[in-house]
Amino acid sequence: MNSPTPRPGVYEIYWKFAAERQRTFEARVRGDEAPFTDDPIIQNYKFCNVFRAADRVSQYMIRDVAYRADDSSPQDRIFQIVAFRTFSNTRTWDTLTEILGRSPRITDLEDDSFENALTMTKERNSGLYTGAFILCATNAYGRTQKHLNHVELFRDMFVIQGLADELLAAQSLQAVYEALHRFPLMGDFMSYQTAVDLNYSEFVNFSEDDFTQPGPGALRGLRKVFSDFGGLTPREVIMWMVEHQEEEFARLGLRFDGLWGRPLHAIDAQGLFCETDKYCREALPELRSARSRIKARFSQTSEPMTLFFPPKWGLNDKLPKAPVLGAKIESRLEPLF
């Protein structure tokens, strides 16, 4: 297999950032006092966790959507995961479920209960969406407001076309991605992120290394980390990083124990390219790209978070029992900074 050509000094930053950013996460989990790192860039600016599933919004999705203890059918659970990721806003989901009195169901799309509850949520919260990512054009279904076009998207998906059953019968992570991607409003990166969320659930179960789809931020990072891809596609370069992680951490003398022993997977490796792009804006500003500054600064949140990962990973018995505090982390979906 061909190999990409590392850019000296930048390639190493990818691995050093991964090791140090994970170390700060582990320090917060242990309850250490801030600052959690001597790296001034990581101290002062906000970066997503090395492992996507550890980010605050993903943690909420796993714990309170994908594995919520209620009587949702598998089809309803698929709908809930897709709908939650569309907004990626925990306050929106809390308010929506409060108004409905339960988790949303596909039948709520048929009798307008979901649309009415979502409109009430918008009015009550003065908004529905996180500002952390870019959504596709909003008028694909002819409605005048973004959230109403998404309601029509969900109706198209789950009432008209029976997407839930199709996803439950999918034979690969790429098939899940492609089933989502054929719908309006579901771009490349949104479809991939939603596919990964579905794969956290008990109903979709594929290796995260079966398929990946780099977003714009990851592509910027790839171009900084490598001077040449060696004939590989961006997807193949990400997989190359997954395959070589153990030897590269060892070669550079970096301690990296993963997520309680779980190594980097493709979704994490591609996210690290996005974070490396951000890091290099401060560390190596001469590496110019479409984004020149990191606008979001790190701030500690006082809101505790109880860590919970998909039970099929076998990690939950290894986790601290007490809630942990973290940074104010928004969704990993395409950052605006």
C-alpha cells in the first residue's frame, strides 16, 4: 500500500496533540485541578475531545437518546437519533421531550404532534440549533422556516419512505451513510456523523473503521499534516493513520492509552485532523488555510457529566462512578471557526 508523505514538524503535531489533549481529558476525569496541561494553546482554546464519543453532546446522545430507558420501538429509536443529531442541542431535546411528555415517535410525524412540539420548543428556547455546524440549504421541502423543512425531511424519511426499517436492515456502515445521504438536507458530513450516532445504538453495529467521510475541517488538516497523499484518497489516509497509531505513538515516545484501552477509530482520526488544523492556526500560522484563527476559547463548565459509552464497547465498568466536569463542548459537526 502506498504511504502519504508527512510534512515535517506538522505530522508530529497530530500525534502530540492527540496524546496531550487526551491527557487533559483524563486529568478532568480524575478531578485534578486546572490547568490540566502545560500546553498554552490547549489551555486557552477549545478543542473537541480526541474520542468523539466523549464529547458532551455525543455523551448526551448516547445516554439520553440512544439508550434512554423507555418503551421506544427500534424504529422510533432510529428516528430519535436522526432527529437529535439534526439539532445537536441538548436543551432543544430536553424541551421537546418535556412538551411531548416522552421521547418522540414516528406517529408524532403523522398527526403533527412533533411539528407542533418543535415549534413550541423554538418559541420557548428562542432557537433550536447549535451554532457549531453548517446545515444544507433549508428550503428543500418548500417550507418557509428551517425547522419546518426538517420536519418534512423526517416525514419523508420515516413515514413515506420507511427509512428506519432500511437502516435496521443495513449491511454496512457505508450502507447506513448512503441511505441517509440520498435525502435532501443530508450532506456528506451530516450523513456520516448521523451514521456514526446510529452505530452507537444497540440496533446498528458495525466497525467504525469500515467507512469514513472527512469533513472540510479534516481536509484542511490533512493538507497541513501531509505534503503529499502518495496516491491515497483522504479516506485512505485517515485509515492509514488508524493502522499506524500504535507505532507512531511509540516512535515519538508518547503515552497514549486510548479511551480506557479503546484505540483511535476512523471517526476519531478524522476528527483529529480537524483539531490539528485548528491547533496549527496558533502553533504554525504560516501554514495558511481558509481559517486563520481559533475563535472559541476554553472555559470550564460547572455542569457535571456522568460518562456513559455504548454498552457493547465494554467500557462502562471501567469508568469513574462520580460525575466529572469538562469544557463547554459543542457538537463535533462542522465548526464555524
